[in-house]
Amino acid sequence: MALKSMVMEFGSGTDIRGGDATKAAVRAVHAALRHNSITFAQAFGVPKETISVKIVIGVPNPGDVDREAVAALLPYGTAEVTVVDGGMTIECETGPGATILANAALTVFLDLPQGGQ
């Protein structure tokens, strides 16, 4: 068996004024997931639970992101969550708080026999 990349999707998410990097990251992953209905597992005759998803989040202050909260968004399969420096912080001009922008890239893999058959 070999992991084969099946699809890549992207999403962006924000936390307006709260400055919560996890909330922005979760919204970015949710946005990427909403754009897909992945049915290739059944097309290859394997359980959808065997899907593996590599999630890369770009957000300011990567250490502030709860990786388990991000991984919990997947309806099935396993997640590998990596958080890197990226995204954007916009300080609120009228008081305390900041807007956090996160970007997510999800790559979906399926464990298939050699040759993909």
C-alpha cells in the first residue's frame, strides 16, 4: 500500500477583534472542507476512515493554535496538523483587540495498493 495524494483544498478564516488564532484556524479549515464532497474512497473500494489529511495552517503566533481542535473538524480519517508562521494580524484602531487571519491548506491522501488499483 502507498499513500496517494487525491485532492488539495485551501481556505481562509478570521477572528474579528478577538485575536484568537485557534478560532481563525478552525474557520480556515472549515472553509476548505465545505468546498468538497470527497467520494473517491468508495470509488477505490476502501473505507473512508482510511483517508489521511495533512493540514498546514499559516497564522501569526503558531504556538497559540490548538491543533487538536483543528484535527477534530475532520468527519472521518486521520489528521496531521502543522502550524507555521503566516497569516496576518490587524490591530483594532478603536480599542483593544485584533483581527487574526489564518490560511489553511488541506491535502487528502488515500492508502492505495501500488499502482493505484
